[in-house]
Amino acid sequence: MDDYITVLLHDLEDRAQDFLPGDYHGAIRREAAAAEALTASLTGEQRALFLAFEESRNASAAAYQEALARQAFLLAREIYR
């Protein structure tokens, strides 16, 4: 069973569309368009390298964000005790 912080983090992720600022959505669309344009201009080998980089970067960013959110929950718990 997941600990309560993991459960809360998953709930936040499920409800993210309710509280993400409007500029987030525009930025995501621009990011997707830029990535699509970039990958269209790459050779097969370059595309594979870029996709490997992107996958690694996404994994490290997700780990960072989860750790930061977990620490924020722990800090809030300490403050409100």
C-alpha cells in the first residue's frame, strides 16, 4: 500500500487540470509544436538520440518534481502540527 503522501500526490496529479494556470497549457502546446518540428528535421539516428534524451530528461524532471512535492507535504505537516 502506498503511503499517504503518495496517495495525495496521485490525487493532485488527477486533478491538475483544475488548478494549472492558463499559461501552462499554452506553453505545453508550444513545446509540443517545437518538438514535432525538431524531430521532423532530424535523421533517423538523430531522432533516436533525441527521443532517448527526452525520455531521460522527462524521468529526471518527474523524480525532481515528486521529491519536491513530497518535501512540501512534509513541511506543511510540520508547520500545522
